[in-house]
Amino acid sequence: MNLRSLAAAAFIAAAVISALSVVPQASTAQEVSAGRRKAVACQACHGMDGIAKLPDAPHLAGQPAPYLVRALRAYRSGERRNEVMSVAVKALSDEDIRDLSAYYSAMQIEVKAVPQ
């Protein structure tokens, strides 16, 4: 193996390791259960089943956990702005955010085609 091939192999290995380090871990049953308990305050806007009943609130059921984590952290930091969410997430810890994200992402949703 020449030096160029070795460097290319090292680069590819580093890229794979880097990519694997950002792959989210599967949620545990404990996180989902904790998220269910913590979601009581969220239900007023986002619905008991994660399907929002208010026109300005997004549906959370079935959303990918990494998306929900990023969104909640962005609201908490002020990077993402919404009058209600900015207040709602202010006191959430990173663990709370992971648990809530695990809970909502674990919800199963069913999509049906509109009858013709």
C-alpha cells in the first residue's frame, strides 16, 4: 500500500468514525417514560397524542428525536424565537429535552391517503 492509498484510507476511516459519533442513540424505555411524565405541560398546545389542536402549534408525534432536541435547545438559547416556547423551555435541562424528544419521537402516527 503506497502513502497516498494509506492517507486516503485514514481519511475515510476518520470520516466514518466522525459520522458514527453523531448518530443519535436509540431512546430507552426509561427516557420515553420520563418524557411522558414531563410532557403534561406540552399537551395544552401540542395535544395529548402529540397532534396539535391549536392552529399555530406544530404536531410533535413521530418527529425525529434529533430534530426535537435541536429545536428545543434552539428555543432555550434564544436562537429560535417563539413567545410561548421561549418561556416554556427556559427551565428544561438537557435531560428533560432528551426525555421529551424520546417520548414524542416514539409516538406512532398513521398516514392515510385521501379517498378518491
